[in-house]
Amino acid sequence: MKKIIIFLLLSILVTSCKEKQEKVENFSDIQEMFQLKYYKNQEKIKLNDSIVHFIARRADFVLRGDFNTKLNSKTGIWSLKNIKDFQEVQIDYLALSKNDVFENQVIFKAGNKIDSAKSKFFIIENKTKKELVMKFFSPSDRNEISKQAKVIYTIYRNRKDIKTDSIVFGNIREGKYITNIKYDFKKGDDVSGYFSEFVMIKNPKIKDSVLMGNNSIYFIEKFE
């Protein structure tokens, strides 16, 4: 019987980058590199009563982003740059409640180019009063067996739910999903929901075992 392990695919991304990380002294992984407590050189800029912008430096790395002091959580996009080789990792943090934050998008860059094979993110491909086209990207792995995904969304008008629907995708090997939401949108409408991908991967370390993971991305898009 195949052994099943539940895990977050972000852990695969961290593992895939260990070769680069091993040459950085005193850092064990990317998650650690995003923790402010490991940076002694810090600059703080107060933006308002609840948001403080941090710029932290250590060796060749610069970490910057906003921190919500009321929720005690990172918020928005945090950037970790290597000033020597121009590599960058961006994590989009959603502060859900106090001490509860979700890593919504994880983007790996070389220069200004996104490595979509390692990243979890979405873009708006087209937006008109007749349709909203979004494209979701998920990390890929050579040991993948299958991918399945769905997008669940709700259209709001004047804060009222006027439509809830979903789009289901079959086995998409590339990890790229195009979502086309057709509707007669009006100014003030917004579309919110989430993308959820279920992945099965052969475990390269244990014979006849399977890793199962989920990638999720929350989104909200407003029509101005």
C-alpha cells in the first residue's frame, strides 16, 4: 500500500533552493531568512498607527516589507533580495487575524524575470466590463503524478452576493490555469475567491510512496 504524506508544497520550494542557501552562513532555509529576529541590522519606518515598514540587512541579503503591529503579523508583499546575484524571493502575506498569517503568493525571481516553475502566484490577463481573465501558476516537480484544481469565486455588488460559482480543471501538467469569468460587471463590483490545487507526487526518498499537497491562492479584484 502506498504511504500518503500530507504537506505544503512550499516545503518543496524550500528544498529546491537549498543548494543556493547552503553557501549562506547561519541561514538554514528560506523560511528562516524571512524572520526578522535573524537580522541585527534593521531600519524601521512608521507608516501609520498600525503599520511599520522594515528594511533588514544581513550579509548580501536585504529583507523588506510591512508589519501590522495590531495583528502582530507581516502583511502585503515582503521581498528578500540578494544584492550580489540579483536573486529575489517575494512572499505575499495575508494577515487573517492576530498572529495568524497566510503565505498567499510565493514568487522566485532572477533579475526581473519570474521563475514560474517554482512560484505560486496569479496575474490578471484581461479585465473588461464583460469578463475577468485570471491566470494562476503553481510550482512544478519532475516527480508529479497528477494535478487537479478549482477556482471558487463570488461576485459582489453593493456588498451583496449576486453570484457564486466555480471552475474545475482536470489534469494540467504545466501548472498554469486560465480562469475566464464572464459577467456584465458594473463600477463598484468586486470578485473575490480562491484557487485551490491538489497535487500527487512520487516521493523520491521512499519507494512506492506518494506525497499529496495543496496550493491555495486567495484573490479579490475590484471594478473601479
